[in-house]
Amino acid sequence: MKPGDSERVDSVLQAADPTVRRRLEALGFRPDEEVTCVRRAPMGCPILFRVCGADICLRKEQARMITVAGSAAASDRPELARSAS
């Protein structure tokens, strides 16, 4: 996602560590929640997202565990992977 882009969360990957998965969901990265990319650090990591009215900063590795609905190729945006649906 580029700064200013908004998407709906599809899921947190089942393959993610259960502790990390629960934490991301507790932070608001749950299905059908809107997430907005607010800004990126100069080197691309960390990335600041707005979800459920809160600003959350994630590393790329953490953001890659979250899938969002949409049709763009995942290679266009290495974090917040697009779901197949």
C-alpha cells in the first residue's frame, strides 16, 4: 500500500505465529476492518497504518501477515498481501 491507500482487511494469515496473530487482531487487523497506510519510513520500514481509529506502526514482516481484499498483484505491494478473492 502507498500512503493514502485504504483497503479492507481480509484476514491474518493462519501460518502466522499464534501469538503474533492474536496481537494483530487485538490491534484491529480483523476481517472487514478498514486499514489506511498513513506513511512509511524513508527506508520503507516501519510502516504506519490507521485501523479502528488508532495509528499502528508495523514492520514489513508483520504487515505481510495481513491480507486485504482487492485485485492488484501482491508484487505491487509487498506488505499487506492481496487475497485471491
